[in-house]
Amino acid sequence: VGGYERKQDAGMLDTGNGVGHPTIGGANGGGIYVGEGTNIQDACVVTSYEGHSTIGKYVTVGHGAHIHSATVGDESLIGMGAVLKPGCVVESQSFIAAGAVIERGCVVNSGEIWGGNPARKLRELTAEEKAKLRVQAEKYISVGNMHSHCMELGGNIPDSFLDESDNLLELSAAEDVIDMPVEMKNDDSNELDEKDNREDRLKVKIQ
């Protein structure tokens, strides 16, 4: 996965995009390139077995969509479960409806909405709808930034837990408490012992 300027380095991820989990990418015969600000949702499959898969900037790819050696222009939206077959082109600011199947070699012109299986043009997008395509992608970026703190641990425990000197001190202190002689109990412990003794004597008298 990489930027347009790095097509010779397939396997590089552009900054500012989000790839959901568990998205599957298979690059064998071409590269997979994802532009800045693009988000690819969970359970998507992106492959390039028959040529490059190129996904532009600020594109939203819905959950479970499949993109196989296809091209998606900037600020487009690929609906959930949609399938883009090899060689097809979705031009910028286009909308592919959920579950639509774009056939091999098909071209979706800029600003169109397609749906169905096989997919066909439904109508032109309005200017307002086109503007929302970019807003949609930006909202996903905002959501991702809100959760970026979750990555501070890097999937591991904090460094403070790995500080050997701290751990040794804590362990030593715990051992001191365990090995503390009975005669070193504090005043509170003695008061509790006396209270227990008084309760035992009271029980004997009652019986």
C-alpha cells in the first residue's frame, strides 16, 4: 500500500489514511496504493493480482467491499459489500451503492451513482451530494484521531511495568510484609486481637 509518488515501492502506506481490521490485501502482479485521507473499513478485500489497485485521496470504502485490480478516483464512496472487478474505473466524486457489482473494464464517470448487480448508472449526483463525499472521509479521520491515544501502548504493557529497578523495589517491599514477625504488628492489630478475645469470653459466658 503506498502513495502515487511511490508506486515503485509497493508495500508502503501513505500517511493520513486508515485501514480497518481485518482488511485483507493481496499484492501479486501489481501494487496496492491508497491515497491520503482515505479510509478502508473492516472486512474489506483489496487485491492486485491482475494489475495495480489504486485508491485515491479522501475515499471511503465501506465494510466488506471488494476491490480487485481496480481504480477509484478521489473523494469517491464505495458502499458496503460492493465489488469492483479487475480493470474497472470509478472516477472522482462517484458513489457506488452498497452491494453493487461493477463489471470488468467498466467505467463509472465522475459524479455518477451506480447500483445493482450488474451495476448500472442510476443518476447524477447533485453538487451538495458531491461535497458530502469529502466530508464523509474527513469525519472518519476525526474519529480515528479521537482514538489515536489507544496506540500509545503499542499493543504492549506500559514501559513503567518493564522498569526492572521499579519491579525489584516493589517485589522487595512485598516480601518484607510477608516475612514481618508477629511481634512487629502495629497498635491497630493489637486492638483487634483484644477485641477478638473479649468477644470469645462473651460467647463462653452466654453458653
